[in-house]
Amino acid sequence: MRLVLLVWLALWLAAPPAPTPAHELGVARASLEEMPGGRYLLEVETAADHTELFGAPALPERCAYDPAQMPQAPEAEVIRYRFTCAGQPLAAGDVLLLPWPRQGAIVAARWLDGGAVQRFFARTGDAIEVPLARLDAGSGSATAAARRYLGLGIEHILLGIDHLLFVFGLLLLVRGPWMLVKTVTAFTLAHSITLALATLGFVHVPAPPVEAAIALSIVFLAAEILRARGGRLGLAARKPWLVAFVFGLLHGLGFAGALSQLGLPPGEVPLALLFFNVGVEIGQLLFVALVLALGWALRELQVRWPRWAEPLPAYAIGTVAAFWLIERTSGLLAIT
């Protein structure tokens, strides 16, 4: 038994140390710099004894490493990867895959148009995925930028349930086609104003209070709908276009917050502002058309609702918005 233990101890002492697990290597720090002619320099800092662990990143298909890319010396503390993208520079739709044995990477990008941004990217699977949209990369062309922000605007409004509930409340309140046109136009004009002012940096309001105020606007609108059903016409019933304009200013700040989170390259701000707003309007008009078409179909089919069910849409809108108001206000109080 003693002999077995001595042999086992000798083998354990003679065995080479196990390689350091990837999760113990921490977070990489890298920088991506754009240069004229579609050329790029990607640098990553590392300890000298970890150089051999860092493989070359996977690039988009149109990009290739420069022939002058030389292997790094074993003692290097900064690894440099030089590559060129033919035909089109790196764009928001591109992704870099970093096969580095790290938990994640902090990547700082410096673009040719003067934009600079830094983001953290966590490791997923065998690589660190770096979507260049999160680093405020450009869209590649004016046409691509227009398509990108138009689609994002449509997507944002159709997925923005709070904005759609407010519009739905206006449709329940407004009577007559001319008043509907005035109300929708006022809402569009108002949120276009604050979207532009906030995106261009003239107005800055933190997102949490804006989101809470948007929920409050829906609660107010639901209460006005119920008052109007009871024969008591409040301000919203008498002048819905005015209420739509005032609260539209709030909703525009919410749109601006969503747009800023997408990452705006300095050279694309005017295009982004224009086409994101157009996308929002298209999505809004699609929703209005859908609601009006549904109402027309129900009238043609002569669907009769019980009298007690008529105020249910307003109660549903108000209940959901009240929940949001409590939730967002609680979050706001927790932050402060």
C-alpha cells in the first residue's frame, strides 16, 4: 500500500500543471479602429504567456486579413490583427466572432466619421459575438440606412404596446372622421417634435420618468372614455386633438429613447431620424386601419354586445396602464 501511495504521489508531482480554465482568464480588452480604404486594425491586450491562446477572429465574408499580417512574437502583450473589407466597409449588420478564452470582451471602436463607442460583450458558446450595430457601426449606404431605420420604426411602434394602447384609446374616444384625422395628425406632429429635439440633443429627459408618464397618459385617457360614456364630456372628449398633442410630446420622448439605444453613427443621424419617424407613422397607420377595419366588420355582421360589456375595453386599457404606472413608479422610486 505504501508503495502504491508513493508511486501515485510521484506521478502527481511530475504531471504538468493543468491549463488555466477559460473562465479564470477574465475579460479581454480590445480596440477596433477604422482607417481609409476599408482597412481595419483590431488590437487585444493580453499577458505575454497567454498570447498563443488567442486565435484570429472570424470576419465577414467580404473581409480578409492583410498579407502583411505577421504572427505575433510569443512575448507580445498586444496582439494586432489587420484586415481589409472589399466593396463595403464594416456595417451594422456585420458580426465579429472572437474565439478568445475569456468570459467576455470590452471592445472600443473608433470609426472613420469620428464616432467612438465602447461596449461589453459576454461570451456565448465557443466565441465572443460582437454585433457591430452595438458599436454604432454605419449602415453601409444611404439606401441601407433608410431600410434599416424604416424597419426599426415600424417594429418599434408595433411592439410598443403602451403606444398602441394610447392610440386605441383615442380611437374609442373620437367621433367623426374629421376629428379622427385632426387627432391622429396632432399626435403625429407632437411626437415628431420631441423625437427630433431629443435625438439631436436639444432635450434630455431620463427614460424612467418618461415611461411612467406615458402609463399615466393611458390611465387618464381610459378615465376620460368612461366619463364620456356616462355623459360627462371631459377635456379629452371635447378636444381630443389637444390631449393627443400634449401626450404625444411624452410619447415622442419614449420613441427617442428607443432610437438612441439602437446606436446612431454621427453621419446617419438625419437619415435615422427621418426614416425611423416615417416607420413609426407607417406602423401607427397600419394599426389604426386594422382597428377601423375590425370595427367596420363588426358593424356589417351586426354583432350586438351586451350593454354591460361596452365599457370593458376602457376598463382593460386603464387596468393595464395602472399596473404599468405602479410598476414604473416603483422602479423610479427605487432608483432615487
